[in-house]
Amino acid sequence: MAPEDSTVAAPRFPFRRTLTDPARLSKFWLARWLVGGPGTGHAGEAEEHHPWQRVIWLTGVDYFSTLGYQPGIALIAAGVLAPFATGVLVLVTLIGALPIYAQVARRSYAGQGSIAMLENLLPGWNGKLLVLALLGFAATDFVITMTLSAADAAKHAVENPLLHSLIGDHKLGISLLLLTLLAAVFLAGFREAIGAAMLVAVPYLALTLIVLVRGLIETLLRPEVWTKWHLALESRGGHGHIAVGALVVFPVLALGLSGFETGVSVMPLIDGGPGDRRAGRGGPAPLGRIANTRKLLAAAAAIMSVMLILSSVVTTLLIPPDAYRLEGPASGRALAYLAHEFFPAWLASVYDVSTILILWLAGASAMAGLLNLVPRYLPRFGMAPTWAAHTRPLVLVLLVVDVVVTLIFRASVEAQSGAYATGVLVLILSAAFAVTLALWQEHRWLLSVYFALMVAVFLYTLIDNCIARPDGVIIATVFIFVLLSLSALSRYMRSTELRVPYGYFTDHASAELGPLLVGKKVHMVPVKTSSLAERQRKAEEIRRIYNVKEPLAFVHVNLLDNRSEFVAPLEVEVRREGRDYVAEIHGAIAIANTLAYLSEMTDPISIFLGLSRRNQMRQAFRYLLLGEGETGLMVYAILVRYWESTPEEDVRPRIHLMCD
């Protein structure tokens, strides 16, 4: 048996799951329905590929939807300086975020993103703890995307004159309703469709452009608004004071950087041409897909930059301060406010509906992102319960979290903007750090120094945002604490799973001998050392005390250096030694789990396990942290747990516990 990327043409061990399907075991219809839905997690390469000009709209529903609330937030934070602060945002986007994610795309073409880059660059427990912390911030980003988008959609709905008579001022209730509908759609089996994203994002951008052009025409027809703005700027001081003010306010606008992580996550959907069809699967990197992803990121950044600059100028000149004040009629809906000023109510309502749809779809994109992100890491780390591999339970958990966050912030767009910006900035900061570290390891010194400067820029922005608006840090800290606590508990509870996805022989000779060990033909004898003297001593003792006549299969397990992994494949080398067999196992992350897996694969007559007679508490910690410990008792516990979840197919092997 050989892995997919191996050149050894030998058969694999037959795959067996560590647990029986919980949907089949459960006696309750609700439990069967919860775990009976589609699985989650990253599927690897996409089956369908599309031109990047179509895939861009999947990024756009997240990225472009921020136009629904970004101009209003900029007005509240910066006032007359909003266009300059937005200019700083655009500059950071083009010379910072865009180059960073262009580098991420080259190293993460399967859509894993910057978090996976850091995991690969920082192996072991240090890397995993960092990933868990980043997942807390990513959860903040995605959850706030859902709750903030729902709150802003509700704001557009209650401020619409045609809808106001029907729904009144119940913004909180509308937000909760939109979140519930979002969860209901995913419970029914939602699959994000490029067509749906195009149908929503393209009309929204077209209508937004119409509103902006109409606003620019209005500013040309009313030159007094330019004079008023110029006088307001003069009151702030000279050019230096304006520049400093824009730089100080810029961190508040950082939520306008969202969308880049989504841009690299959709890479598997992008068609890179015929040369990329077989690339990226252990072969060369799909250069066409990488190039087209960079085009997607550049196009999205260019569109958003133009829209942000135009929107900040138009809203600053045409919306009076009383209107964009906190909870004012233009707060959280600056462009919609102008649409109602310039167009008939029915046409402005069309823009409201378009805005509500793209905000709702942005929440769907965030939900899909979390449903993809959580199973990609936590189950593989052993830090999530088994139901985390199913969509419906996760959707319900996320709905509860969304409801709690919405109630805490009372569906306020402005109150949630700080938390949103924190999540966005941490993800971009992690991407910048990962790119800097990768370039440094590649000895590309100049680029590494450049991106190190970007790390400093985003670190300053993050710190400033956290000081001014600590909500994001508080929420992320809660998420990280809960995540770490539940992850540690889950890993402890799942420590007695088999934890081996598959095994493969290292050579043809081992593959030929392997079947001779299967099916009640040998007695399994684990040994601590791979010495001939130890095996001879064990064989003499077992045959003398237990009167064993059949061959013995001595098993020596070699552990990985990095035992923070929860599951790992095994390499098996088998050779004859007289009438007995010797199996050398490589790549294991825990001795007891490996022995239990081998027992299920070979079905021995009996297993002879040694007891160390050492302190049990110390041995338990050695097992949890290092994969060692009191092996004999742990093998028995793992096998009993596995047998309880599987039908009685064969006679179970006898287990003998021997004092070493």
C-alpha cells in the first residue's frame, strides 16, 4: 500500500473509520437529521472551474457589500477628512494588502489561505496554538460580517419609506430574522453559487455607480458645497495637520480591507487553462490559476478603490452632519440616503433592495467561510467533537453566536465596526507575517524587508484600532478562550480514537508479507526496542508461559518528532525472522493508538501488552502530550471504545497484560 503521491506500486491497508456513522447509531430522528446533512470542510480541488471574471463576484459579495456602510462609518469617524482617510485606505490596499495576497496566492493555490501558510511555516504546538488564536480572530471576522451585514440590511429596510409602514423601527427584530433565514437556508443545504453572486453583485455595483455619478453631478451643480468643504478643511490647519488627521483616522476605516482572504479561498474555482488541469496535486504549481487569481484580486481592489474614493467625496460634500450622526438617517446607509435624495422613492427602494440582498449574501459568504474553516483545522487537530464534521450542528451553533452578538450590540452597525476591523486586520497581519517569513526562508531579502514594513503598518493599525475600539479584542478574546478550552477538552475526549487515516507498506517485500499477518494467523507482540535480544527474550517468555504455538508478530513503533498532529498515516515495513515476523512502524503520533489500529487491520489471535508499573498520573500526561505512557492499558481502552461503535464482525483478539 502506498500513498497517492508515492512511487511505490504496493497496495494500501484497507481503510476503516475510527467511529461508526453517528447518524446510523442514533435512536432519535432529530440527531439523525442533524448529522445526516452534507459534510463540511475543504474538499481540495474544485470539480468545476470558471473564468476569474465570474469568480470575482464570490469575493465581491463580501468585499463590495462594505459600500453599504463604509461611507457612513467614515463620515462619523473622520467628518470632513473622510476623503483623505479613505485615500490612505486605498493606498494601503494597493501597496499593502494587494501585494501581500498576491504572494499568498502563489503559496496557497488550493485555497487554504494565510492561516495554513503559518501552520506550515511554524510546525508543532507553537504553530497550532497560533492557528487556534488566529481562528478566534477569523471567527470574529466572519461572525461580525454576518451580524453587521444583517444589522445594516435591517437599517436599510426600516429607513425605507415604503417598508417603514410595514415593519416600523424594529431593526433588532429584522436583524434576528435575517440571521435566522440565513441559518435556515444553510440547514436546507445551501451551496454558494457563482450565478447567484453575479445576479446580486453586478446590479448592486451598477446601481451604486449610478448613485455616485448622480452625486458628482449634484456637486458640480452646487459649487457652494466645495466652498463649504474647503473652509472646513482650513479650520483643521495646514496640509500637515490634514495628513496627520487622515493617518490617525485611517484605522477606523480598516474594515474596507475585507475581501482579500475570501479572494484566495475561492482559488480552486478559478480556471487556469489546460496546463493547470493536473497541476497542484503533488505536481507543479498551477501557474495559470495563480496568475488569474492575481488578476481577480487586482480587479476587485481597483473597483473597490474607485468606489470608495467616489463615495467618500460625494457623501462628505452632500450629506449634512446632522444626517450622518450616530443613529441618524444616513448612519450606516450613506449612499442609500443620497439615492432617496436624488431619485423617486420607487427607484431608491430598488437600490435599498439591492443593498439588502448583497448584505444578506455577504452573510451567507461568511457563514460558508466558517463552515469551511472550522472543519479544515479543528477536527484534524483533534480539537473538535465528531459532529463538527457536519453542517447542520455547526450552523445552529453559529446561529446562537450570531444572536448573542446581535443582542449585545443591539444591531448597531457603528458599534460592531470596531470588532469587524479587528478581525480583518488580524487576518491581513497574519498574511503579511506569513509572506515575510516565507520570503525570508527563500532568501529573497529585499521583498522580505518590504513586507516586514507592511507588517509594521498593519500592526500599528491593529493596535490603534484596538485601543480606540476594544470591542473586537474583547470578542476575539472570548472566542479564543472558548476555542482553546473546548479544543483541549475535545482533544482529551477524542484521545482514544484510532487516529490513523491509513497505512502503507514501504516496499514490495513488505506488501507481500503483509497478508500473511491478517486473519487470526499471528500473535501481536509490541516491543519497546528494535533489538534482536529483546525479541528473543519476549518470544521465549511468551511461548513458555502461554504455550503459544503460532508465529509472533513483533511490532516496534517509531514516533514522529512532531506529535502535536492528531492523525497521521503509517509506514509499515515487514520482514521475516525465523518463524516469526518483525514490523517496523514509522510516522506514528501515539504508540497505543497505532497498536490498536494495527490490531484492527490484522485481526491477531491475541495481543501481549506490557505494563510499566509507573505512576499512572504521570503516564496519562505522557500519553496526552507525547503519545507514550502506559501503553498496555491505553490500547485496551482504545479497542474497547472502537468495538462499542462497530458491529461484532469477528472474534475479538485476546488481550494479555504482562509486567515488564
